[in-house]
Amino acid sequence: MAFHPFHLVERRPWPLTGSLSALMLTTGLINFIHNFKLSLLFLRLLGILLTIYQWWRDVAREATFQGLHTSVVKSRIKWGIILFIVREILFFFRFFWAFFHARLSPDIEIGISWPPTGVSTFNPYHIPLLNTTILLSSGATITWSHHRIIERNYKSAFNSLLLTVILGIYFTSLQAFEYLEAPFRISDRIFGTTFFVATGFHGLHVLIGTTFLLVNLVRIYEGHLSNNHHFSFEAAAWYWHFVDVVWLFLYTFVYWWVF
């Protein structure tokens, strides 16, 4: 067989189990919405988490012990991550489009004003400003970690990445508290809908990014990453910086502009 630099992936069940678990997750969500039962939802989430763990485990083995991630493979993965982030940018663009449409030309049904008549908004200088500081700080700590990997200072890289993960969890906790104390709900006309959908999906992306960083934290601890072979970390850092930039837009327009 002739040598080639491409990676021909072996047959594995993870795409099938992942798609089936995601499909069945909808039934768990419907059961929770109508019957307020979490058992089925947790079971579906467990299936997704197990699939993610085993799939990530296989990719890590391919990149390290098996040596299947050649320069050509890494180049293709980089383009895949770039296109994925572009897709996520377009995903959030729709929410901002809806928000600006409602903000710049409020209908008579909401009192021809923004925010709608009777809706109280958050003070942008309280928790939102703290969350902004937290995410900007996490962007600095993950950059610090990246430079330490390049310098082969893996202990410092581990500590700074651990700090980034802690900041991500702190951000999520504050946002959950903010939702509990919110003076309006998602049913409060277009304002509540755009606010909770946009910030909620951003919060979901923070959770995904935190998980991505946590996996790389474990890989640094296990010695999987080196100064010239750490694209897993770079991809997580790209994604995290994307999350930071989206939050800056959310803070500026969804929190500060309507105050």
C-alpha cells in the first residue's frame, strides 16, 4: 500500500450514538417541559457525554500514540475549526439581526419604545460588567497558557489554563444567578425573547468552551501536548476568544445600550 499523509478514519459507533442521543434528547426536553421530570433528560445527556468522552479519547490517541495527525491532517483540521467558528458567527448574527430590528423600529404592540413599556432592564454596571471583566481576564490567561506551552513551561501552562477554566465556571454561575434574579422573563415580548435566546446560547457556548479547555487541561497533565504539537489547545483558544468577542457585542448592545 502506497504511503499517503491523509488519515483514513476507522469505523466507529460514535457518530451514530451521538446523533441518536441528540435526537432522543428532544424527547427528554419535551418530557421536562410538560411533566417537569428530569430522569429522561439526564439519561439522554449521559448518552451524549459518554459519546463525547469516548470520541475525544479516540482522537487524542490518534494525535499522540498512533501519530496519525500529520501536517496535512492538521491543516485540514484547522480549516474545519475555522469554518465551524464562521458558522457560529452566522448563528449569532441572526440573533443580533432580530434584536436590532426590534430595537431600531419598535412596534406599537410594545409601546413604540425600547425596552417595551413595563419591562425593567439589568443594570449593566453590576453583574454584566463583572462577567465582562471575567471573560476578558480569561482571554488573557489562556493566551498566557499558550505562550507557556510554546516555551515548554508546561507547569505554568497548566496553572494558567486551570485559572481560565475556573473563570469560565465563575462566569456561568453568575449568569445563572442573573437569570434567577431577572426582572423579566422570556415571555415578555420580543425583548425577553431576544435577550434570553441570545445570552442563553452564549452561555451554552461558554459551557462547551469550558469543557473544551478542561479536556486540554487533562491532556497537558498527561503530557500529550508539546511546543510544536498542540493544535487541540489552539482550537480551544480560538473558540474561547470567539466566545469573548460575542460577549462584548452582547454587553454593549443588549445590556448597556438599553439601560
